[in-house]
Amino acid sequence: MDRRNFVKASCIGSASLLMGLDPISRAEVVPREAPAIELQGIPNYKPSPLGMPGSFPGRVIEVREPNAIASNRVSQPIVRRMLEQAMKELTGETSSREAWGKFIDPKDMVGIKINPSGAPACCSSPEIVREIINSVQALGVPPRNIVVYDRYSYEIDIASYQTLLPPGVRILGIQEAFARGGGYEPSVYCDANFFGEWETRSYMASVVAHEVTKIINVPTMKDHSASGVTGCLKNLAYGTFNNVARSHRAPYSFTNPLIGLMCTVEPLRSKSVLHIMDGMRQVWHGGPLTQVQQFIDQPGILLMATDPVALDTIELEAIEKKRSERGAPSLWHHDPNSITGDSNAFYHDASKNLFFRQPGHIAEAAKLGLGVADVKQIDHRLLSV
Amino acid sequence: MTMEAAKSDAARDWPTLLKDNARRGGQGQYPARSPEGAVWQFRTGSSVRSAPILDHGILYVTSVNGALHAIDGVTGSSKWKFQAAGQVHSTPSISEDRILFGCDDGKVYAVNRHSGAKLWEITTGAEVWASPVARNGLVFFGSADLRIYAAEAGSGRTRWTQELGGKIYSTIYAAERQLYVGCGDGKVYGLDASSGKVLWSTPTGNGIDSSPALAGDLALIGSEDFWFYAMNTSTGEVRWKYETGLGIASSPAVSGDMTVFGSKDGFLYALETQTGRLRWKTVVGEVVTAPPVIGDGVVCIQAGGTFALESATGKVVWRAGLGGTSQSVPVLSGDTIYLASLSGEVYALR
């Protein structure tokens, strides 16, 4: 594929998007298909074999330990054991250090992509991030070569990562930073006009484009009102590119196919070598921002993979199962009667939603070669500590 | 006002975050009436994640883009602007004619409050988010380089530094002879103010963002371990502690025998200072990280919007949609309330 890619993506489920709506108004505001999306990566970037889907396509390690979290407090010693066990199982190595060494070199500049957007109720646990930092440092990576980042520093602040992460590790809010590593690279972008917006480009964060050499992705386990779930793929795509909220305008969403397409853009694809999903908490309704504890379980799960599609597929299954158990409609359910413009109603009623969700973005990402979405082909290994 | 705070030379000293235990920034005890509308609005051009302070009719506000703004409190017009080299999250403080604040470039700046000219700067090894405090001619602050600094207020010359076990984002309480501060290593420290020697340290279960208040012989502070602590100022012994639903980054405000603080669980808590017994708790937002300010009969807090609660009962008496942040503190000044917002606007409400 040429580096200047033009992708004409059809929107899966577009027929159901339109179901039950006034034909005149929908013709005015709703494109039947996703528009052409132009992708521009870094020219002549040499793809890495560690890039998505990585060294172990289709393999997902799930470690469950209910005692890892109690009354919202995460146990760092238990998390340490879960992380070690998962790393060894994923790689087949007998030592944790050897396992980490398959992905990270002492000379690497390591980016840790957190998800603070639901803080404080559900965000990447500082205890997990601390253990990842400890493991990376144990390989010889100095703290100054580790950067923990996301788009919005005010969300990072709410979770108190500054205080809770080790000294010397840089913590970066891309959107507001005007110092080293802040801002966006104007030559790397996704360009599409979804709803007639003025700014049609989303640019890649400079810290991803130029600074880090490896990315460890630490998403949370949450449903998402527009994309169905927010997992590895969405955390990377919508946390790396700016101007992404424009892809969904209530009640419609083009998170499918944009999420997967963004993850194919180099160097994001090549640098993203490991995905560690924080399932200490599981948001099964109200994501990504809810603070309503009624919809947040605390199962104490850690999921790990190099294949973001396989891992997100397992996450989607888990959240679907939870919603079914609790009597909430499926994430695939596209009933116009469930749509509300009242965010308060959405946050307190699991049968309501703001958008027609697009969990199909995961399968669409598989078609782009980012991983395995067929559950039957996923090597899902369950462990306990 | 505690006995300890009363010893401070009120005109010269600024011993704690927002000057006093009630977090009033040196303003009197005003009732915070329900405002009817905005008198003026000022745009800083970037997010404000610190508290404004008011002195002699001038409002001083730091914004994340590195600017310290001096704004006329009556008209809302800019008097001057000082531009630092890094982002600023530090709430400013005042020491005589100096406005003091910390910066992500690792420096603490002293700026002339009349002209905006830089008087001195102190360089540390990492970002300074804490607010500098001043007492007896010395300025004290902590840095993310793990050190506490003491410097001469007039010259900025460093007197001593003391390394602690973690990054410091908590603002020091400077008593007559001792300093009290929380630390990223989860400990609360008591230090000798003249030398920086660590007199005691008491562990909590997680890092500390909150800044202490002092009431008699109690140091009061919250921790990210979800607990709020009262510690003996001489020994660090925990006298009592109170559990909330999530971490506590909010710094307590104290008035009389009431201690008020917020938690990330969305509640504002009022406890009896001497016993830790709950007087009331009220949900004010999805998350509370800012310190409350105690006025005459009211407690005000910014938590997504701005809330005023009856201090005796915790009942919400009014709320305003303005001031949408959980990181700033309203200034209660007679008939005017000043607010800063996450999006960078500063408002005067009346």
C-alpha cells in the first residue's frame, strides 16, 4: 500500500444506522457510508516485526485475581505477580526479565499510553503503570527515557499520576503541552470529512511520531457510547491523533472504520509492541467517562497480548456477557428508541445510549491486518495467581 | 483561626496554601451571597488549574501556558502579564511586594506585584506545582525533584535543601519552628524550619497530593489511600483518621472546630477537627480535588461547577455553572466572587 493511502471504507451496519429515522432528515445529515479517509504516515518508515499484530497474533493471556482489587483499592503486590505470570505465559519465557526483553531494549525510549479519561472511577491504575515502569527500568531503561502520556493533562491530573508514578519518569498531556514532546506532527494525519466539519484532519502526536521507539498500551476495560468498547485499538487511535470527537455526531458514529485505520498509520503501528489491559475495574455501561459505580464492577482482571484485535475481541465478549447478565441491551443493539440526548439519562439507565454503537470496528481492524477477530481462532489462555 | 496561625505576622507571612487555614487567600470572612451574574470576564488564553488570589484589588492568576496575569478586580482589565518558560500549575502566593509561584521549568519565580518585573528565580531539578509559602523572611516549597527548599524571600538565595522520599506536589504548612508537608512516597513529614532536618515522618497507604492545614497540635491532610489523617504535630502520631470512597487530593480548610475537604468520590466532608467525627457529607460533583474555602456561614467549592453549602448542615444553598474545573478555588471578597475555569476564563460574579 502506498504511504499516501486513500481508503474508501464502507460503514458496516449502515443500514441499521438508518433504521426507523425520518428519511428526509437522515438524508440531510447522515452519510450512508464512511467518507474516503486519507492516511498519511511518515514516508519510508520501515515497518517493525514487533508492530501490530506483533510477535503473538491471536494469543490473549487473561489473569484473574479477585483479591487484586478491594473497595476500589488495587493491590500492587498482587498486580506484580499477575503481570509476571502473564508476561511469561505470553512469551513462553521462564523469567519475567527475559519476557520483557522480547519487546523492550535498554536503548529504547518507552512510551506508556494510559487511559485516564474515566478518572477517578476507572482509569489505568497507577499501581499497574508503576509495575510496568519497574519492569522496564529493570531492563536498564533509565526513567528519563520513559514517558507516560495521553491527550489531556487535566485528566492525568485528576488521577494524580504525577504524584503516584516514580521520580524522573516524564508525564505528558499531549494536547496542552508546549514543551518537549508536546503537540502534533503536521505531516502525519488522517483526513476525512464525516459531517461537514471545518477541520477534516486529525494529526499524530509528535511524541509518537518522533520521540518514543516503543509503546506499551495500557487501556482500561470499558464500554464506549460511540465505538461499543474502548480497548487497545481505541486507546491507541483516539489517544494518539487529535480532533477525533468529530467522528461521531449523535446518534451516528464513524468510529468504525476510523479507529482501525488510524492504528495502521506508521509509526504508530510499528511502535505499539505490547498491550496490557487493566481489567481491575470493568465498566459495562456509561463509558468512557462515567463515574456511576452502579455500572462498574471490580473483577480484578489483567489481559495481555501483542495483538490488539484479539484482546479487544475478548474484552467485547466480556462486556457483552456482563450486559446480558445485568439485563442491558447488547452493544450491537441499534434501536432508535434507546437513543437519548440526555446525558444524565444515559449515565443512569443501561438501556439508553447517546449513539448507535460501533463494536464492528474491531472486526474491521482485523481486515486491515491488525490482528485476529474470530473468537474461534483466538488462543485465549486463562490463568489465576 | 488556630493559635498557630494567629502567631504568624499576617501582613508579612503566607504560611500555607491560600494563606490561611480557611483557604480564604487573606480575604475577610465574607458570606458568599448567591451571585446574579458576571460583572466581567477575562480570557487567559489557556487552561487555569490553580487558584487565583486577590490583593489590594488586583487578582493574580496563573495559567497553564506559563503566564502570571495581574487583573484589575474592578474592571477585569489586564494590569500586566509575566511569561514563564514552562507550564504553570502552581497557585501563587504573596510575600510583601513579591508574587511567588512555581513552574514546570523547575523554577520558582518572584515577580514584583506592581510592575510584573522578575525579582529573582530559584532553579530546582524538576517541576514545581506546589505553592511557595513565606514565613519569617524565608520562602519554602517542595519540588518534584524530591527536595524541599528554603530560600531568603528578599534575594532568593537558597538557605538549605532537604531530600525526601518522593516527589513533592503538596504545599508546605510553615509554622513558627516546623514545616509540615505531604510527599509522593506516601509519608507526611515534619521538618525543622531552620535546618530542614526531618523530625518525623508518618506513612500513609499511597502518595500525597493534599496540602496540610494546622489546628492546634494537629496536622490535617488527605492521602491517595482514601483516608484523611489528623497527626500530632510534634510526633507525627496519628490521632484519628477518616475513610472516604476514593483518593483525597483536596487540601482541607479549617475554621473553628470544623475541617472540610473533598474526595475524588465526589463528596465534600465536614469533620469535627478534634475527633474526626462526621458532621455532614454532601455530594457536589463527580470528583472533588480542589480545596474548599470557608466563608461566613458557607463553604464554597469548585467541582465541575461552583457550589456554596451551608457550613452548619452541608446543604447546597446555591450553585453556578461557571468555574467548570475541579482544580481551582473561588475568591470570596465582599460582594464579589472571583472564579477561574478549566477553559481559561476568569470571572467576577456579583
